[in-house]
Amino acid sequence: MEKQRIAVLGPGSWGTALAQVLAENGHVVTIWGNKPEQIKEINEQHTNRHYLPNLKMDSGIRAEQSLEVAIDQADVVLFVLPTKAIRSVAHEFNQIVKNKPHIVHASKGLEQGTHKRISEVLAEEIAPNNREEIVVLSGPSHAEEVSVHDITTITAASREQEAAQYVQALFMNDYFRIYTNTDVIGVETGAALKNIIAIGAGALAGLGFGDDAKAAIMTRGLAEISRLGVAMGANPLTFIGLSGVGDLIVTCTSVHSRNWRAGNLLGKGHSLDEVLENMGMVVEGVATTKAAKELAALLHVEMPITESIYQVLYEGKDIHQAARDIMLREGKVENEFSIE
């Protein structure tokens, strides 16, 4: 692929790791953020120690505090921001963009209040004449591992196959493999909801439970994710792919996962406020739990694990009692989820 100009919006761990992949693939990369000291560190020291302390960034990556400068003449604009920041940054982008770049996002969550997926928010805020088709980049991946060239496979999803293939070509190399998908709803739903289950998996570990409990919450969590996703219009097969079960496995089993770590601290008796204060990074699963609970109620979808985690996070329910209560629910048939 010819060299492309790419603006990465969001200098967190994942944004930094993706910027590094793109730079190593020969593209011209600008990374945008709003913290002057972080911008200075990236430009002068080629590091981003708060997020990826062991990474020496490609010296060609330029950091900018001005959004207008960062996106100037970009062929691709990659949103890697916390969910709560997506709408406001997309709105500003729409006011200042001068060309028609490809829009990609690698964020994972549901917007509070509206319960909308991130691609829906981007489509609402960025006029069609200011962008190409939106592509979602998602799957089982930790920034810490991608940054040291561990083998990683993820999905590029778009309603237009050609747009997904373009993003596939941007990122593909010998350690970072991209598959394409046209089920945007399924890919985004799996990406968002697995963070809820990861909080639960971490909590069970913090409570002292072992592998049996881990397998139980991941399997039944996948059933919940699938039920809600299909009710939203997703292809059920997406949930046995990279952005479904793949992302669920990596997020529920790794200490790299901030959602798992947050749950683990909750299980060990820390309060939610203590957990969020000590984490130092956004824990998307906390806000997603609220949005998913509300959305499930609107769509009449049963999500007992999500409901239990919501009660612990937002209603102060004792975490030991929550674990007991979910085990003592009325007996169910395992394959109660059917597809008409």
C-alpha cells in the first residue's frame, strides 16, 4: 500500500500502540491529545511512559495539541478516545475538516443516555460529505503486547467491504493480522459488552474463586452478549469470532485488562471510587454496564450477570451476596437462546 497520512485521535495506550503499528508500516502518523506535557514527551523523547512505559515510539510519529493541525490533509482519521469524548471531538472535527478522510474507530463502549454504538455517534456528528464510510477496528488485543510485536489478530468491520479492506491493508504486517467483517453491529456490541463480563471475571478472581468460575462467567456472559447483540440486529455468528469470544477471552483472563483489574480490586473489598482513582485510566466497562442494563430493559433482553454487576457498581450491593444470588437463580435450560 502507498504511504498514507494518518491522524490518531487519542494518545492512550491503544492509540499509541496503533500509531506505532502504522508508523512501522511506513505511513505518516500524527497523534493528537490535549495534554501539553504528553505532547512534548512524545515529540522530544519519543515515549509515552504513563501508558506504555517500555515503548520507544517511532521517531517519525508527531504529536499535536491542535486538532485542526493533526487532521490537516489526513487520508485516515482514527478515533481511539474514551466513549464519553467521542461525540464532542467528532462534532469539532466536522466543523474543521477540509477534505474527506476515511474514518476508523478503535474505541469500545456504548454512549451514556442514548445507548448508541460509537459508529452511530460518528455518523451523526460527521456529515457524509466530510468522510468516507466508517470502519470499526476491534478484537482480542492488548496495547502492551502489540507494542512488543506479539502476534495479534483483530477485525475491521464496515458496511462497505472495500472500506474494511482498505483498513486491513493499512495495518497488516507480520505480527498484526486483520480480518474483515460487514457486521458492524455485532463487532461493536461484542467489543463494548465484553468489558462488563471482564469486571465480573476479575471480581470472581478477587473473591478467591478459580477456573471453574472463570469458565462459567465467560460462557454465560457470551450468551448475554449474544442475546442483546441479536436483539440489536447483529449476526449471531459474529459472537464466536475475534470481536466476540476472542475479545472476551483476552479481556477476562489477563492482568493487562483494566476492566479485569477493576473487578479484581472490587472483589478484594475496595470501593468503586477507590478502584477508579487508583486505576489512572478509563475503565469503560463501568459506564457500559449502566448503558447495557438500560438497553436490555428497553429491548426486553434478560442479562442477569450485567444486572448483578450493575447492582454492585451503582447500588452498593455486597459483592459476595451478588455472587450467591446469581447462583441461586431459578434453574434454566442452557440453550434457551434461539434464533428465529
